[in-house]
Amino acid sequence: MEKCKAVFYVDADRLTVKQWVEKWLEVYAKPSVRANTFLSYETMAKNHIIPLLGFIKLLKLQPIHIQQMVNEIIAKGGSPRLAEYVFSILRIAIRQAVNDQLLLRAPTASVSLPRKQKNEIEPLKTEEWDKLLTTAQKSPDMYTALLLEWASGLRRGELLGLRWSDVNFNAGTIDIARAVIITDRQPMLAEPKTLTSYRRLPLPVTVMDELRQHKTRQTAERLKAGEWQDQNLIFPTNTGGLQDPRNWSKKYARIITEAGLRHINFHVLRHDHASRMVDNNVPLKDAQYRMGHSSARMLLDVYSHRVDGGQEKISAWLTATTPAAALNHSENIPPKQKIVKAK
């Protein structure tokens, strides 16, 4: 037993947090997550975990060290969300160290994370959508993309990853089956993160008609182009290749500025779609499916305060179906406390 203990501690005693996190990134994270997720992990490790904790021996890492890292991120102007994200990455790496028997226990359990503030995202007003789409008409491809976004609430990567084979013009639907992701080299197509991201969305006739026109325009552009990368993309570069999502967002930002609108980043358009569904009493499971969320809880967490009249309707239904015994009993209650059955 003592011999086993000696072997158990030897690697952890020599490894620093920096060495372990770098090893974890390469051996465990890189093969198991998408390229853009790995890039995010690596960036957080290099910018926060390693500078603040890297010099500490893995075996000597204590909760107070991790708490100080979280506090330092906030002190330097980082958001609570950033602090939580960095902590979650470190926690995954530490759990792996425990699984690999480099540590007896994870020193992350008692760390207190800063309370996150919910930022209210203001949906677009009808006149804002009108200004945005009117301005975008100067760039037909962007107009089509933004009109499709209005009708679907797609993630940016999903929008740019659409292929013409995903469109069923007869049925009036599009299939979401992939997304463009950002890597440290170049954008690439990847499968959606979760099974719930695969979905088939019916679209309004106006949007389908616009997609038809867009396809006609693209065919003409393809014939004019000297070279064309035949990836069958709906929103490719001028040569048919994958658009870098960051470059596409810059084009979008220029349209927002030209339209004279407030700062509306592209992700707000997705929130706007969800908000409009909630406002129009779309069942949560249907809204969840359309957004590609893994659970309805994501919608409830953000939009529960926008569900108007739901509890009042429940109360009215309960009042209308009050058992007779309860109604009869109420005859003996003073008038101000009586239950009155709804007409």
C-alpha cells in the first residue's frame, strides 16, 4: 500500500498547474471537443489560468488559490460570466487529474463564484426591423440572410453553414444540420454541438420566395466568377467558399450603422426571434425545438417574465372548476373571503 501511495504522488508532486493544464488540453480536450471549443479553452488557459495559477504545484493547489484567480479576473474588469467560464474549464481539468489519480480530491468545491447579473436583451421594434431590412437591400445577399434570420432565429454559424440541399422549396422548409465554426487556422464546417440542434423549420412563403431569387442571383454570379469553390453554400464568399463568421459580422455591423440603429449585435436577432414566439404564446416545447435548445429551461430562464397572463389564466381555470364542496363551504365564510365561481 505504501508503495502505491508513493507512485500515486510522484507525478502530481512534480507537475505544476501549467504543465497539467497544457497536458489536459492536448491529451483530453483536443480530441473530444470541436475545434472552436478547443480554441476557446486554450485561450482561457493562456490568458487566465496559467498566468494566475500556473506556477503552483498541482498537488499543492488549494481552494484559496482558485478563489484568488476568480477574484483577480473580476478585479481586472472581467465579467462574472468570464470568471465562471474560466473556472469551469479549470474544474474539468482538475476532475481529470482526480480521475487519473494525480489528486485525491478536487480543490474546486468550496470556491464561490460572483453572482451573474441578467442583462435584459431588448428585442427589435417593428420599425427597427424595417430599417434594417431596407438598408440591407443594397446588398442582396445580406438582405436574404437577415430576412431568413428574422424568420428562423438561427445561430450565426448555422446560417453560414446552410447548403442548398438543406432547402425544400416544395415543402417550404430548411434543415439545420451543420455550422461554420472559427478555428485558429480557418473557418470550417462542423456538426452541431447537440442532437437538438438538428431541426427542420417551416418558413413563410415570403422568405422561401426570397431564397428562390437569391439562388437565381447566385447562379448568375457563379457563371461570372473565374473560380468557384463548389460547396453548395447558400451564403458563401464571392468565390463560393466558407465565410469567416467574424468577417460576416463586420458586414452586418456596417448595415446596422448605416441604418442608424442602436448597437444590435447579431445574436440579439436570435433572442428577438425567441422573444416574439414567447409574446405570441407559442408552446415552450415548440419554441425550444425551433431555437435548437437542449431544454425548455433555457427559454424559461430568459423569457419567463415575458409570458403575460399565464398565471392569471390558470387562476381563472381553477376558479371555474372549483369543486362544489368548496363552493358550499364558502357560504359560511364572510363575504370578503367567499370564492366566487367565474361565469
